[in-house]
Amino acid sequence: MTQIFNRSVWSALTTRQSAFSRGGDLAKRFDPAVSPFAASKDNSHQALEALADLIAPGEDHVYLLQAEDIALPDALDAEVAARGVLMTERRSGPDAETQDRIVPLTANDIPEMVALADLTKPGPFTARTPELGRFWGVKHEGRLAAMAGTRLNVSGFTEVSGICTHPDFRGRGLASKLSRHVAAEIRARGDTPFLHAYADNHGAITLYRKLGFEILREVNVAVVRRR
């Protein structure tokens, strides 16, 4: 398990999500239209140069997410760097007490999903991100109040991601309810749920612990562009 999570993005792109992969044997990225995440195989000079070759000059950028230290070649610059945590589900936590009904989201919901993600910033999200996994939501009077789904998919583990609630509907336990629902769907497929949070997002980490997740390891996060 530890080896899988040394470079979670690399693990996903070389196994279950290889269909979305762009690149070669030393560095890969998701199809940019689907997700901005990328990874090099290791921190060798050759692998880092291959990573640089995957990023076009200008507005193109990638997110790096890995437990190992992030190293960059001279051609790349990290405009954002932060610490995060990777949490795995150790026990099934109690469901939130709410009567709100969870529904599967479809292609018809994508414009509203993108708008909600743009508003609440749960992490990089595009109109094609839902191709990585299923998403569910709660609606109120036709409006998408909250959503959550899955993103990275590695051997034996699936990531809970995209958890967000519209400001008009916060305080109802929707994020908790949706997180538990997505985790249950992952367990039903025989995988263990995992997720990421920024290390200084103590509120989110506390919530996830209440839902049965515990920190497995710290991770490094960077948003990288060409110089």
C-alpha cells in the first residue's frame, strides 16, 4: 500500500486509469481536458525532463501530488507549493442525520457541477472530470446543493473527491452525507476509500476523522508551469 501512495497519480495513470494517460515511460499526465494532475516516475534527471516536455509554454500547468519530495528541472517552476495529508478509511462512520435524498448525477448536470466547483473550489474540476468516476448530489427545488464523487483510482483504492456544498445550503450535513455515500459505493466495489486534504485544513480533517478516515501519510502538492 505504501508504494502505491508514494506517487498516487503515477499509480493511477499506469494502472486503472491508463486510458486517460498522456506521456511515456518516464512521465505521464492525465488528458488535460479531464484533469490537470501529472507525475514523473521518479526524481531522476531523465524523468523530470520528460515531465517538463509534457507541459506546453503559456497557460498550461499541472498539479503534482505525491508523498515523495517534489523535485523540478530548470524548465519548470512551482507557482504553488503546499503540504497535504492522505487519509484512508479505517472504519465506517455514522451517516449524517438529514432527510435530503442523494441522486446520481448525469451529463445533464455537468454545467451546474462545474459552476458549483468553480464557486466552492474543492480542487481542479472540468466538464470532463466526471469521466474519472461517478458523482452523486443533493438537489433542492431543482438546484444542485452539494455533490461528491470519485477521482484517482489505484489498485484496491478509490479516492473520494469533489466534495462541495453551495453556500446557500451549508450547515445541513450534506458534505458528510455525500462523503459517506461515496465511501459506501467504493466499499461495495471491494475497494478502500481514501481522500486528500490540505494539512492546514483542520476543519476538513476533523470531519473526515468523524467519518472513519485516518491520516496515512503526508503528501506534497504543487502547481507547476514552464518558466
